[in-house]
Amino acid sequence: MIMNLKQFLRNHLALVIPYSLILLSCIVLLIFDSKVDIQIYINRMNSPFLDFFFKYMTLFGTFSLIAPIIIWLAFIRYRYALTAVASSLLAVLITQVLKRLICYDSPRPSLLMKGMYNLHFVDNVQILTNHSFPSGHSSGAFALFVVLAIANKHPFYQFLFLMVAVLVGYSRLYLSQHFLSDVVAGSVIGVLSAFVCYFSILNINNKSGSILDKSILSSLRLKKY
């Protein structure tokens, strides 16, 4: 297991190192500055283009886009699709337990900062007020896109998929739906869910000819012949 972990880290440096640096930077920022001040700074960095971009970027943390991507993975390899499903479900479960049972009274920026600062809001985006911690969009995005990064051996694509998840997380800040602490927690939940499910499902019937290493396309070819 230790050797597998070492090999995994060596093969995914383009994922592990950037995420570790981003996570560490965010934690340091939260230690030395308040989440409200951070939110104000980010909220000031707005423009019509960014309004449009992050309004749709945030959708990559929702079921409406996560589900089609998982279906697409099934055309590549069932093992990847199963890992993505398990990772997403685990992240949702952890997030909702924290949101609804433990941190159920955590206010979102629109409520906590009401009367304190005139936040910039993007048109046609529903602004929520409660259940801020942790960010569900962030946990969902990291759970899915880290699986995609893990499944890919090319460093460029590992980094690319990580950046998609990071942009989804940032979109929650830009849209004033969450604080940085919410997004950081969501990302950790998503990453850990992806890692746990990857190492668990990797060892399920992991041998040549396993049904998990087939795909919808290969199954259709077998039926044809």
C-alpha cells in the first residue's frame, strides 16, 4: 500500500503539488485575514465578462453537468465511471451531513454581510442565505475532476482538470454564494473522496479482462460479434 501510494504521488505530481500549494495558500490567508475581508476583496474584482464566465462555470459543480460527464466516462472505462459516481456520492453525503446537521446555521455572505458591505451580485443568479459551510459545488467539482485527473497519466491534463475544479470553487466566491473557508473545506472533502474511492475501486477485481476495465463501446462490440 505504501509503495502504491508513493507510485501514485510520483505519477500525479501535476495534481498533488499545485493543489497542495493552493490549499496551503488559502489556509495561510484565512489565518491572517478574516473571511469577510477576503470576500470583500474578491467581490470588488468583478467585470461583465467575469459575471458571464463564472455564472456558467459554477454549473460544473452541479448534477446537471456532473451526470453527463460520468456517462461519458462509462464510454471510456467502467472503472473510471464507477469511481466518479462513488466519489461524487461520498462527497455529497459528507457535505450534506455537515451542512444540515452540524453547521446548519452557518450564514452565507449575502446574510452575514447584509448592511456591512454592498455586495456585487450577478444578474439571474439565485442568492442563497443559509447552509454556507461547506460548499457543495466545490466538493462536487473536486470529487469529479480530481477523479478525471487521477485517471489521466498526462501531467497537462491532470493540471487542467484540477484548474477546472479550482475555477468552480472560485466561482462560488465570485458569485457571493460562499466564503473562502466554505470552498476550502469543500475542496478537501472532494479531494479526499476522490482519493478514497480511487484506491478502493482500483483494487476491485483488478485483473486482466475485468468487466470494470471494459466500456460501453467495448461491450457493444462484443455483442455485435
